Amino acid sequence: MKRHLSLLIVLLCSTTLCSVTQAQSPKPADAATATIIKAGRVLDVKTGKYLEGQSVLVRDGNIEAIAPATELQKQAPGAKVIDLGNATLLPGMIDCHTHLLQNYDFKLKGDDPNMLLTVATMSPASRALLGAKMGLEDLEAGITTVRDVGNSGVNGDVALRDAIRAGWVKGPRIAASTRALSAAGGQFGPLQTGAQSLVAQEYVVVSNPNEARAAVQQAFYDGADLIKVIVNTGTRVIAPDTMKAIVDEAHRVHAKVAAHAIGDDPTRIAADAGADSIEHAYTVPDEVLKTMAEKHIFLVPTDTGSTSFQYFIDAGATPEERKKQEERMREGGKHVQERLRRAIAAGVPIAFGSDEYYQFPGLTRGQATLLTVDAYSESGMTPLQIIQAATVNGADLIGAKHLGVLEKGKAADIIAVMGDPLKDINLLHQVKFVMKKGEVYRNEISH
């Protein structure tokens, strides 16, 4: 009886709604709102040349045209105008190695105690909310896209990515990896038997090709955009056949693999398997660099420059101890700088990656992230090479053809600085305007 009554009500309501809909049919949608960004010049990051006196027409989140403002105003009469004066426009930056759901404290003296505290005491919801804060700070610094590569709990990066896409929170677009695949123990230090269950909160342990293939498939079921592999942690190293299975399974569905690898054997395992990027590679032999260049495997150098040293020195160190610690960091930095120069000389493509996951006193996450620019500069990278690593190269690595350049048809991810970043790369620390997909998130220039 209730079923028939419900059906009658639905039919009556449907008839009424149809009548109302016909009587009050919606008006045709207005033309998409257009925005013209006026600036002094636009940087073509592919060539390193400036387009002088050009402005950008944005519609529906994409770049519709780049031309003098007078021409664009004829093309889009009535468009909103954002006048940035003599500013230089660049594509939004891409950080290919982030951990937004971590925010370690130097006071705890190291990764191991920080990881234990984070994993054992923070709920997935708390970590996602932390990630939202870190993501917004990245975005406000001009980083409009990130590749979040693990250490996000169980799929916390996927939840954050989806929340940003849905407009629930503001942040950069995210390519998420879910939990990283690893050998036993992940990147944890020694744990008692009863505490080893914590490993599964951050990593998926694989010990053979079959487990590897299953883990890759599960990651994609969980929403991963790419696969992250910890090739080595000390003497715990993914076997070559297991690494090959990971890469083959990901590539089978046209997804990419980021491989954390440090040292001769681990970097060789990652390169021979055909990973799409090798993260860190602080120690890497020339023959591996040659393989990387031949296979177009990116190096994502997560380097620390001298401007960051002060944050890594023990807070209670005496002046003499501080001096010695900084000297050790400088000596270690020379080796890292030399390997980056060798990689560039070998023709290895470079993509920007900060690996930032600590609290830097007085700095936002975005400001701390961009200290990596200083490290690259100290290694001898030119301003254009650094900008390319953080834009067009990053887009190439993550497979985002609509990002990384300012061209017609590309996403309107646009940042602005006051001055010439090809002469002063430090201007990347002073981004004054940020637009992501046509929406303005920061504007300290126009009024």
C-alpha cells in the first residue's frame, strides 16, 4: 500500500515540477567570465625568452590568448582586468617531491623520533588537516602543483587531493602516491615486535615480484596517481626483479614510478628497472647517470643549500659546535653539488623536488620549500635551468601536458614576480601574485 501511495505522490510531484520547469525555464547561461592579466612581460620557459608587453587572457581556468592588452580587450570586451604593472609572469611552480602530511620538529633530533610520534599519535583526520595547512602555504608561495610521494598515512594524500579538487579546502593540485612500497621496515628505525605494526601505517612491504604487482594494483585501487618505491633504507634493499615488477605493473596502466634511491646499487636497480624518476641519489655512479639520460629518467635532487644550514644545527650547540656542524654540512654539500653537476653534464633531466617535511622557524612550508632553489643555484644551475626544473620539466615528469608553460590552451597556473628572475633567481622567494586554474590566491601588486 505504501509503495502505491509513494508512486502516486511521485507522479503528482513530477507533473507539478514539469509544469513549473516549463513555465520558468532557465535563461541561457552567460558567457564565461574572462580575465585579462596585464604585465610587463611573459617568460617562455622553454626558450628562456621574454614576450615583452604581453598580457594573458584567461577564461574557464585556461589561457585563451597571450597578446598585448589592447588586443585582448577587443577579443574579450568587458573582461575583468588585473593590472600587475611591470611584473614578470611565469608558470606556477611544480614541486615533484613533497610530504604535505608531515611537519617534523627539529627539537626531536631526527626523523626516527618524529616519525614515531607522527604515526603513533596523529589520527588520519589530523594528518589530512595538517596537509591542508601545508598545501595552502605551498600554494601561496607560488607552488601550484605538487607530487606527494608517501608518508601520508593510509591514503591521506588521496583524501587531501580529492578535498582540494572538490573545493572543500584550498591548495595545490596533487598527484598522490598513497603508501610507498618498500623492503622490510619501510624507513623506520629499529622497532620492537609489538610496535612493528606501525610500519603498515606508512609503507607497504613487498618481498617478491608477486607481492609487488599486488601492491601496485592495490595502490591504484586506493586512488594513487603514481607509485613511490623506497629502493633502499640502509641494507634493506628492494631486489632487482621486485623493482622491475613494480615498474612494469605501473607502466602497464600508463602510470609512473618514483624511486627513492641512494648509492651505487640502489640507483642502478632503479635505473635498470626503468623508474620514471630517481629521488635524492646523493651518491650515484656515472654509468647510472648515463642510463638515466638514455632512458629519460628524471633526477629529483632534494638538496639542501647553505641558507638552510642554520635550521639543522642543534639549538643547544655552543658557538664552536655550531661552527663544526656547519663545516661538516658544507663538506657533505660539496659532494652533493658535484653529483648534480655530473648529472646535468650527462644529460639527465632535472625536476624540482624539495623533500620538505620539517618546521622551519619563522617560515611557512612554501618559503621553506623554496630554499631548495638556493641549493640548486649553489650547485651551478642557471636561473633558467632552475625555473625549467620547477615548471616545464616538472610537468613532463608528472605527465601533465596542460601545466608548466604559459601558452594558449594550457591551465591558467600563473605567478608573478617584480623583476627579472633570469638575472635574479632569488625573486622566486618573493612571488607576489598566484593564480591556479584561473582563481587568484594571492595578489600583492594590483589594487
